[in-house]
Amino acid sequence: MSFLIFDASDDGHGQGTWEAMASVRAPRLPQLMAEVHAVLALAERRAPGTRGPMEEGGAWDAELQVQADGPDGWTTVTLSLTGPWAWGEALVAELASGD
């Protein structure tokens, strides 16, 4: 992982949220987005069940926001994952190890 560093929060009921944010100038945006897509692909492969909002029966979910930050060429990308605590912690550990 070159851009995304996840910050975790636990809801106290076995569910968690992992959020990462990165800001880059336009030339580096393709690299950042490749990293985001790699995270999402790994999350899909390691999925603990159906993707979707928990209130609709999903086991895990992801939200991606991309925002251009004005005329200076910076773009901010925020990726949030939600799901079972053990799944998310294992996912983030795997991403950090580079396996």
C-alpha cells in the first residue's frame, strides 16, 4: 500500500469500519485508483457474505468518494469498508503485509 492507510473503529458489537483517505495531484491519481481497486478486489475475494448495507441484510459494504479539490489539481479519495471486525482486521493486515 502506497497511498491508503486505514483507520479502524469498532462498534462494540462485532462490526467495524475501516476508512482511508488520500489526496494526490492528477498525475498520481491513476496509481491511487489502482490501489483502491486492488483493495476492493481483495475485499470481494475475502467477502464474509453478501455486499450491501447491513440494514438491508448485507454482511459487508464499501463506499468510495472521489472529490476534485479545486483548480490546483489535487483529488481526494476516501474509501470506507464496513463489516465484521475479524474480517476487516484480517483484510487490513493482509494489505499491510503486501501478500
